[in-house]
Amino acid sequence: MASVNKVILMGNLTRDPELRYTPKGTAVADLGMAVNRRVSDGNGNWSDEVTFVDVTVWGSTAENAQKYLGKGRGVFVEGRLQLDSWEDKQSGQKRTKLKVVGENVQFLPDGKGGGGGGGARSSAPSAGDQSSSAPPKGGSAAPPGDMDDEADDIPF
């Protein structure tokens, strides 16, 4: 039987990216994300249900995340689930943690009027590598003033 391990998340960072390097020099960064879901209690009252997710990114994506992202910034992540297991050194108990390995990370505009919003992709060509006839892909901010007249009812 075939299997699929695919995760797609959009949310906000709960902390600044934590960058480190493996002994062989490969960059790896840990991101904390909060993903909100609006739920109704059936009486017309709405509330946010928050899920906190740990994401790990590698290589240039990790370095770009540390360089350009910060707490509160919006990100779109495509990746896969990975189960880590280890033995706790203090208690000797076996521990496990389910996390997301981010394979494609797009930086969303910060909502503070700043530019940016470029993307970091671990296996996709950069925007400069696209032919001029190809339509632009997501990940970059619209020109200033381009969306001033649009009503935005997105709850985040």
C-alpha cells in the first residue's frame, strides 16, 4: 500500500529561529509555529483554537530563516512529519517527539508595512531562475499600495 507524508501549515512564529550547525557544517534551524483555527461553540460565539508545532529546516533555508524571520512573522511551510526518539539522560525514560521537517518555506509579509516576504526553498529554483514567460510564484510582497483598496476579512 502506498503512503503519503505531507504537511502544509500557515501560521506565525512563536519565537526567533534558532540556528546551529552540524559537525559537518550543515545549517539547521528550529522554528516554533502557532497555527490558529476558528471554532464556533454553536451559539454564535467564535474562539481561536491554537496548535503549536515545531518545525526543523535545513541548509540555506535554515540560514535564510534565521536572517529574515523573527517572532510573530507569518510563514507558509510544506514538509513532512518526522518522529524523533531518544532516551532521557536524567530519568532514563524513552522520549518521543513528533515534528515537521520543512522542505519548502515561504516568508509571508509581516503586516507592519515592511517590504520583504521573499521565500526560501530547499529544492526549488529562486525567482531569478524563472524564465520571463513563466507566471510569478507566491512568496513576494505586492508593490506598496497595490492592495490598499482590498477588504481583508482573514482572521489572522
